[in-house]
Amino acid sequence: MVFDHCIRLVLIGVCVATARADIAVTVSVDPASGRTAISPLVYGVNQDLPGYAATARRQGGNRMTGYNWENNASNAGSDWMHSSDNFATWVMGIPDAQANVPGIAVTTFHDQSVAAGGAYSIVTLPMAGYVAADKSGTVMTGQVAPSSRWKAVSNTKPGAFSLTPNTGDGTVYSDEFVNFLVNRYGSAAMPNGVRAYSLDNEPDLWSHTHARLHAAQPTCVELIARSTDLAKAVKRVDPAAETIGFVSYGFNGYYSFQDAPDWTAEKATGSYRWFVDYFLAKMKSASDTAGVRLLDVLDVHHYTEHNAGGVRVSDGVDFSNLDANKGRIQAPRALWDASFNENSWIKQWFSEFYPYLPNLKAAIATHYPGTKLAITEYNYGGESHISGGLAQADTLGILGRDGVYLANLWLLHDSPAPLYAATAFKLYRDYDGAGGEFGDTSVGATVSSQENASAYAALHGSSGAKLHVVVLNKHYDEASAVTVQIAGATRYTRARVFAFDAASAAITERAVISGIAGNQFTTTLSALTAAHVVLEAEGSSFAAWQAGNFSAGEIASAAVSGADADPDGAGVSNFARYAFGLAARGALSAPVASVSRVEVSGQKRLAVTFTRQADAPGLSYVVEGSDALSGGWSTVATIAPGTPTVVTVNDVVDISAAAPRRFLRVRAVNAE
């Protein structure tokens, strides 16, 4: 067995060919430091982007607060005349003849996620007490809920669930809807199940966006009670599903639940810096009482408040405003960089909560450890402009490096087409047009100037055969001479470069960087250029993996570093660790491969999922099946190294018609 070490490098440059000397930028990468798993779910969207297959898709927004799954009616709130109508099906392209099929707006959405390779679907469940009863247009001020224009929502149905909901009983049941989805797709633990449920959308703004549905400003106590009750209902039906809350619209929601009437009194009941602390603490207490975690993911929305060129940089599509363009490129620094002076009312009056990610993560650590962090709506504008493409690429690097679990871009402008936003995602997820991906493990990367550059680095598992770093040269006018310095014993000798720039949103391969000596090279990036540099290690082999994980003395001992050795007694050979991208030392925290049941062409079959090396000459993975563990193994498939690194192979035997026992195994084979 042989596994290829890999790390990748992405360079994003901003510069213009002029008579002036190039700006000097130094990027320092240390593959041994700062290792953090990058969640693939940070590459998510709300609206699909052209040519990009998202890892996570969210069905959210103001429409879902009043969504009635029984007939697919929803209410626009203040977004459009408080209209109750058929928008939920229309926007999904569902014919009017099918618009009343229960849940079809959601099932169509999730079917798209499944068809796109099993993207993580987030379905929003209404929690404000009522949903649209009809599709008859504007709800007038005299028809505020409760009225005939609305149906009450209950989280728990008192009787048995039905897959054909009773539309005449006056109540819509949330647990019945979750059961409807589980019956159709399986639980969240199954390959096609709905993975997560959002506890409504932006409740801090209900009385503003949905004044006909929830006229009174919600209180802190109300939010906790509603969130707790809905989360319990979800967990009773599908314990494997993740619950996401409180889905705040923005900073004043984080801070005071939009100045909720009872916030001052509730804040005084505990050690709470801001409402985020209170929400986490109360949900932890409710979870402890219920005996089940009721909040899996803390979710906040983040639309930049940074102003430049006289405007909020996320607003409008006037790209002749150069100061706004330059400000947009800098704006993502507010997520993590304390040295960045965001030009906003938040930075001016609430600087103690700045930058945002460290404060949110600290709140979780203090008040509900283990809760994941999501930003299911965010935007910096410029989706069709190079400045927005660079800001998006920078944001994706930050989210991955800083341990965010889930993130979904919300398009503010879809005309002109958001090609630069889409390309920023593809820089990480399909840089070569053949599924080439940024690594799944972030490693240390620093730059000499945060104003002129940002840097991110990643590798695949513990392999160092390829190194990926994201360097963003953010100077608007000049070229950058970017010097990349790489620490560690692994030697890199060559690099391929893939980039997009101000001239085109298409990623193209640029000149190869060869003859790299001493793990250092300098390359020039022109103005407004984003480049993914894929550094290739010298000797991509098991020997290179040994050199990167054992001392000279250990390498001299085959009993410690040999292919068949198991120095930690964990029951896993060094070669298996290399081939399947496992940690080089210590006990395993998860199985090497997982087996599930899938349906293929009407047949029930086993499927095995495992991690392979991205690039390892001579290495292959042989998936074999048998009806008995004692022998009779036959080849199901042979898989070569490549990306994506996590692959699933379906068996060829129908287990519903074959022998009552069926087994799959994966062998890593070295042909060298």
C-alpha cells in the first residue's frame, strides 16, 4: 500500500503591471502547525450558483417563516406586500397543477440536493405560531393572526401521523412534516436523509418582516420556549437530525435580540455579555432537562456593515466606485482580524464584540460547549465583479481555517450573473475542472501584510504530497511579488497554477513553477488575480510519508516505521494509515471505512465509503465483496487515487434477493 502526501496552495493576487516595482509579499507556511479540520459544509449556498455543485444547500429566508407544508402556501411579509401566494412552488419551477401536493416545495428542493451528489440539506421549520392558510394575495392589517388567513402551527400532533395531512383540521403539525420527510428519505443518518432543520428564520425581526403573522415583538423567554419545543419535536422524530438556531439576522440580534422587551431583565439573571450567551445557556439548560441536545448548531447571519466610498460595500452594483471595490476586498477581515478597523457602527460602539468569530466561539465555549457554529446567510456584494470574487475567496479561506461548521452564501444581486462568486467557490472545490479540491486540513499560514495579502494553507489528511495555500494580494493597483516559504522536511519541487482575474471569471491554468529549491519560490501575481497553486512534493510515496512522520532513528527501524509495522498497537499498519489518510500515530477515532445500505435501480445494495489519497503513483484501492467472511472474495471495483478524496462504492449484489449475508472490504494495493 502506498499513499501520497498532499497539501495545496491557493494564491490570490491583486496587482497591475505598471512602471513601479511590484509589492513584495511574503507567505510563510508551516504544515506542522495549526492543523484544523476544514468542514466541507462551509462551501454552501442558499441559491445555486452557475456551474458549482454546493456541499450544503439551505431552504431558508423570510418566506419559510409562514410556509404551510400541507398546501405549500407561504407569506412574503414586508418583502412583498405581506402576500400569501404560491411563490414557494413557483420559485422551484413546480407546475401549478402540482402546487398543492403536500411538502412538494421542500421535497423538490431536497431531491435536487440528493441528485447533486448528496449535498447537506437544511430545511427551515416555521416557529412563529402561524403559517399562511391560502394563496389569495395580500394579508390586510385587519387580518393579523389569528384570522382566517392563517393556520395555527403545533409542534406536536396529539394523534397518529399521516402522510396525507388533514387540511381541514385548522392546524399544521411540524413533527408530522418531519415524519413525512423521514418516511420519504430515511433519517438524517441515512445517505439521502434531510440532515438539518433550522428553527425558523430571523426571529429577532418577526414583528418587522412578518407584522401580520407575529405582530408583537418577540421576547427572549418566548424564543427559548419556542426553540425548545420545536427542537424536542424534531429530535423525537429524527434523533440524528441537526437542529440549527437562533438564526439571527445580524449584530443587534446577537447583542440584545433586537432590543427585546424583556432583554434587560433577562440579562440580569446571569453572566451574559450579549444575547448570544443567554441563548446558548438557556438552550443548554433545556437540553440538560430534556436529556437530549436540543441545539446542535448556533446560527447567525452576517451581512457586512463596512462602509467605503460612501456606501455599504455589499450594496449595489456600481463598480465604478473604486473605493467601495477596495473596501469590499478588505471587509472579510472583520470576521477574525482585530487590527482591521471596520468602518461601521458596530466597530464604533461595540468594539468589545469585534472581531466576530472569536467572540462567537468564546460564547459557545463558555455557555454551551460542543455547539457548532454556522453562518447560513452572508454576503460582501460584488458577486459579478472581481472585487466580490476576491472577497468571497478570502471568506471561504477564513471560514475553513477558523473552524466554522456550516456557511451558506446568500445572493444579494443575481444580475449581472454572479460568475465571480461562483468561481471563488470553484477555486476551492473544482480548481482544475476535474474535481480538484482544496485540502480538508488547515495548516499554518501567515503573510507579511494583512492589508495587502491573506494566506490559507491546507493538506489532505496528514499527507504532504501536495500543498495548497491561499494567498490573497489585496492591493488594487499593483502587481505583487509573492515569496512563498515552506517549513518542514517535505521538499516541494514543482507547482501547477490555476487562476482567475479581472479579465475573466474563468479559471485557467497558468505557467508551471518548476525548479523550486529550498522550499522557497517567488512568483508575480498581476492585479486582481486569484490563483490556486498546487505544490508537488519530491517523492510522492510511502517513503515520503515515512520521512514526514518518523524521526531518522525510527525510520531506521522497520519494526517502528515499516509498512507492516503497528508501533502503537492500534491494529492498523503504517501503510494502511498512509493509504487511507489516517493519523500517523495513536488510536483511531473513527472506522477506516463505513458501510451503508443504498437503493440502486430498485435494488437494495451495500455501499462502502472510504478516504483515498489524492495523488499516489502505483497505489490503488480494491473493493471486494463476499457472502462469507471466510473467503470467496471477488472484486467489485478498483479505485485509483484522486479527488474528491472521500469516495463511495456501491456493491453489485442485490441484498434483498441474494444470500442473507453480504460483506464488503477495501484493500490498498501498491503496484510499485
